[in-house]
Amino acid sequence: MTTTFSQFMLRSGIYSGSNTRAMVPDLFRGLGAKRVVLFSDKGLEKAGVVDKVASIFTLAGHGNGPVLAGVYTDIRQDAESSCVDQALRFARETGADALLAVGGGSVLDTVKGVKYCLHKGLATIKDAIPGGFVMESFPEATHMPIPHIAIPTTAGTGSEVSPIAVIYNEDLKLKTNMINPFISADIAVLDPDLTTGLPPFITAFTGFDALTHAIEAYASPNATALTDAYALHAVRLIEQNLVKAVEDGENLKARMDMLHASLMGITAFSFALNAIPVHNFAHAYGAMYRIPHGLANAVFLPAVMETIPALYLPKIHQLAEALNVESRDKDPEAVLERVVEKIRLMQKKTGLPSDFGDYSVSPQDTENIVKAVAMDPAAVSFPMPPELIQAISQKVLPAGAGVTS
């Protein structure tokens, strides 16, 4: 745990509870918004979630608050740069002065990119992240006076409150990263009603995304008492509620607890940011094979933990307790083994795979995988030698795929 400089902030206001989406027009009014554009994706449009949120503006009436100036639902997986640029043009064409993001991490991150470009007067998000990574802090980072509300429909990324946006650059074939304390939403609305229709498989891997945030935050050399508090309670809530949410999607308490866990996990992750080897692999594989980020994290989490034990052993007893794993009178190595077993059991109970058998991952890709993992921005803080990257990569190969020489 670091005793040198650290920072911790939760800039977003948080409104939680069933039907809290009904507050959105009034919240925008309080932020001074006049013309709101709602951003989402085709899946949520088809599921009726977009209409549920958009209709609130009609019910709120006109002349007494902001109007819904447009709805944009062409956002695709991974918040692609082209998606951000297209959404940006739509916002400008409709005269938007406020942004409403409704969706999972791809939607939330896309809107962060739109907000940043509007504030900076950019025509493309690629100009903001030319080298794959940009980190802006005080005094370079300044307030962005664009009313911005985010409604997450998955409990995973926590992007509604994080200062991080991950944007996929199609030209570089790289998941680029932007960090700025003002790109998070002014207000996050956590309405569990909007997550009940999420399929069990997506519920599972987005939940593992949140678990990965919390565990990597807790193991980080930059962890503080503040990040530890958020990380550990996020782990507790996920252990208690993820299986319930997968088995019964209508369980509002489990859905609400998972939304809170997701928010706490990313907050800890964002402000303990340092060694994140699980995310490093997930970014690289996600870019190469277009594997959903949460699913990649879910597969890599136990594989990385058992292969890089030194990162997790110093605080493993506390992590075990949060995961409801017996840890008394046991040496750290034995506790870590039981923690990994528990995580694999959670994988199985939630129907998640332990390898990438559904994707075209091959032993012949090893050389490219090593390069991709080493090139990812996450490798800067925690570089891994090629031998270690290969060892972890072997663990997630489909059964019977073989081993490269």
C-alpha cells in the first residue's frame, strides 16, 4: 500500500433505486440543460429500454425543462473510434447541449469521448489519443461544462463514474485509454429495473468485470485505505449477489447490489491504478479477437492470479475473507489456491467458460499475442516478460489446442 502521493475522488452524484430514471429530466434541468441527446445501442433499443427512458421526457412535458433533441443508437461493441466520431457528428447536428448515456461500457465510454471532443472542439477522437494513451490531471484537465448523465444497464464497467474511457482504434487495432477526472458523468442514475432484462451470460461476464476491477485494485501497489474499502466491499457484494442475479434476473435486490458493487469496483480501480495484468491481457485479446471485455477478464482472472502469486499474496487473507473463503491458520500460498478455486467455482456457477473455446484463439498466435500484451498501455506500469505472457496464454487456450514450442 502506497504512503506517497495518491488521489481519490468521486465526482459524480449518484441516485440509486427502482424507477430512479424518472428523475432524469429534473436532474438535467438542475444542470442547466436545454437540448438532450440520448445515446444507446440497437440491442437496448430492441429490448425497449431506450423507449422507457426516452418516454420520460414526453411525460415531463415541454416548456418546463429540457427537451429530448435526438436519440442515437448506432453504438457498437468496444466504443470504436468511428462510433465516437459518428455520435459526435449527431450531437452537433442536433444542437445538443447535454448528453444522456444509457447502456453498458461501450455506450458510456463512447459518450465520454463525445463529451471530450465537444469540449475540446475536436473533429475526431483519434486526435485526442494519438499514441494510444493520454492522461490529463490538474491543472491541464479542466471542468467540462456539458451536462452529462449516465444510466448503466449492466453491472460491470462502472464507467458511469470512472475517469477512464477505453476507445478502440481500428487503425492501430488497439484499445486506447483516456484518463481525465472530468469525463465521468455529472450524475449516475442506478436503476435496477433497467438491468432485469440482461441475459444471464452477459450478467455473468459483466459481473466478473466488476470483480476484476476490485481485485486488481486491492492487489495494486498504489492501493490506499480508501481504495481498499471500496474494493473489498465490492468483492463481498459480488460474491453474495452475482450468482443470484444470474439465476434470477428479476431479483431487484441482487441487481441493485451489483450496480453498487460495479461502481465501487471501478472507483477503487481508477484510483489505485498501477499493476493490472488481467486487464492487460483482456485488452490485448479483446482487440485481437473481439472478445467482450468482461468475458476476457473472467477467463483471465484466475489464470493470472495463480501464475503471478507475488502480486496477490501480501493481502490474500483479507481478500479471502471478502470472498467467503476460509483462511484462518493457513499459509498465504494455500489461501491463494483456495481463492482461485472459489473464483473458478463462481465461473462455473454463472455459466462462464474457463478458456476461449468459442473464439479463434490458436497456439500459432503466440508471437502476436506477446506483442499485443506488451504494446497495451497497461503494460507500462507492470511489464511482463515474454515467457510469462506465454505461460498465461497457454492456460486459456481451448482444450486440446496444443502448446507452441
